[in-house]
Amino acid sequence: MGVPMIHSAVPLYPDAHLAREIITDWAAAPRPAVIFDFNGTLSDDEPILFRIFSELFAEHLDWTMTQQDYDRHLLGHSDREIVEKALEITGAQGHDIDALLELRKRRYRELVAGDNPIRPDTVLLVQLLAEHEVPMAIVTGAQRDDVRAVLESSPVGELIRVVVAEEDVARGKPNPEGFLSGADQLGCAPTQIIVFEDSVPGVRGALAAGMRCLAVAGTPTDDLAAVAPAIVERLSTDLVEHVLPPPPGR
């Protein structure tokens, strides 16, 4: 089964019709599976990350990072790559990357402790996929401790067993390494997998791995719209209800 053709023109947004076609095609695979990006996709935490990195870079690199800076240069990259890119942009010297990452990790865990960023609609989607025995994985540039901190206090934590985190790959997105590792651990061919992503590097990595991909974005950037086969506003059961009907009584 081939991967859907990527249209060269910018997709309409929200492109419900094309997204539905991609989901329908995916569901016809012998053993359809799902891979979620974590930050900003499964976990609605990009505002949290922007706040953390903004404060971190202002304090330690004397850089007032804007939302545009973050979206254009940093979004979708691993935590380590984000810090490395910030150092490159600012020309800052002599900083301990691991120490900055530890500060970022500590602040993240503090902020998600009281308000789990996996939203109710997303929880329902994951539960529906689990009820239909759809294999699921997370492939992320986030550190594993961050993923654990969120999953441990969410109902989806026990439903998604495969996690490919920053520490598990040599090359982050848009390299397809993480996605291919996730497929291998799920025991599924890449053509059986649909990926939900929110960034340009993530979409490119999923497509390079030979997987179907939908971008998830409330307000997509032009760059994301240019590379995504289709864009949906959010994760919810609405995306799959035509191929995975809800169980009786729901």
C-alpha cells in the first residue's frame, strides 16, 4: 500500500475532506497503527515550552525570544537541538548545555504537575484506538523524563507503551530514524502507520519514513501548510469515527 501523494499546492485549512480520505486509506491497512508526536500534539504543551525556553534564554543567554523566533527556528526540534540552536543564534559562549537542559526539565515538571496537558478530547481518541486494539507509539524530540511526567498522571499513560524519545535516536526530526524505530517496536510496516504531528520537521520525518501524516494545528503556519498532506484543528474521536465507530453505550 503506497503513501498518499503530497499535493504541491498549499492544502485548504481545515481540510476535512482530504484528512478523511487519508484516515480511510490508513484504516484499510492490514494492521493500522498510530504514532503521536508528543509536545504540541498528544500533549498540548507548546505554550508551556515557549514560556520555559523564553525565560531560560532571557536569563542565561540574554535573548528575548519571540513566538516567531520559536516557531521558525526551534519548533519541532529536540530539546538539545533547541538549546544548541539558541546558542548558535545568540553567539553565546561557554554555556553547559546539559545544565540548561536540566533547568528546563525541572521547570517543565513543575508546570505540568498541576495541570496535565493531555486534553480530554485527546484522551478519548487514545481510548477509542485502544478499544479497537490499534497499536500506538510516541515519537518525540522531548526527553523521556518529560514524557513520563505527563503520561504517569494521564489516563492514556497505560495505553501507549512504546515511546521513542530524544535519548533513543542519533538523529532527530526531520530524520526518519525515530519513526522507523517506533514502527519496528510496534511490529508494523511504515505504510500501516499514520502520524499526527504539529511541526515541519516532524511532518517531513514521518513522510520520509514512508508513513501517512496529518498535521495538527489550530493556527497553522504557512510553512506547515506547505508540507502537510492535510491539517486538522485538534485531536479528537471525530477524526476516526467513520472508520472506528464508538462502542455501544458511549
